[in-house]
Amino acid sequence: KTLQNELASIQSNINKIQSETGEQMALIEQYQAEIDALDAEISVNTAIKESYDVKRAQVVSEIALAREDYDYRVSMYLKLMQFIYENGNTNSFELLFSSENISEFLPRRDNFNDIMNAANNLIKEIEILLKKKIFIGLFKTKKN
């Protein structure tokens, strides 16, 4: 009987171990499912991050182009303002009297008028852009 009792005890221990093993396997499967879910979430978040990185690069590029355009317009504006300041008192009579003949006067007058029109148009363009607040962030972020 002692052998039978010992065999029963061993069988009981085996059943207990098998039960614990089953519970541990269930926990392992649960943990694996959670790991798989987290891996999937990481993949989604990585894809989202990459799409934001692409969008960010596009915005940075657009800002750089806008800065270049703005800087170009400002430099042109400054050059035109300098020209206007230096030649602001020039009028058609001055151009006429400083010209040797009418064929010299007409192109000079046309050039002067073109420059003045370009200055006015540039001023209007800059005002429109500023009103639309296209460059509002450039003033805050531009570092010289």
C-alpha cells in the first residue's frame, strides 16, 4: 500500500504540475498576445511618425522657399526705394531737358516710368502678402 500511496502522491503531484503548466502556458499566450498587440501599435505609430516627418520636411521646404521669396522681394524693394530716393525728384521736364533729343528722352522716360510702376507693384505685392499673413512666422523664426 505504501507504494500505491506513493504512486497516488506522485500522480497528484504530476496533475498539479500539469495544471500549473497549463496556467503558465495560458499566461504565456496572453503575454504573447499583448506583445503582438504592442508590436502592431508600434508599427502604426512608426508609420504615422514617418508620414509626419515627410509633412514636416515639406513644410520646412515651403518655409525656406517663402523666406527666399520674401528676402528677394525685400531686397528688390530696398533697391527700388534707393532708386526712388535718389531719383525721386526727377520729373518728365528734367528727363526732357537732360536729354539731347527726343529719341533719347522717350526711352529714358519709359524706363523711369517702368521702374516706378515696378516699385509700386512690388509694394502692393508685399502689402498683400503681409495682409494674408503668409510671412507671419518668418519674423519670429528667422535667425540672422
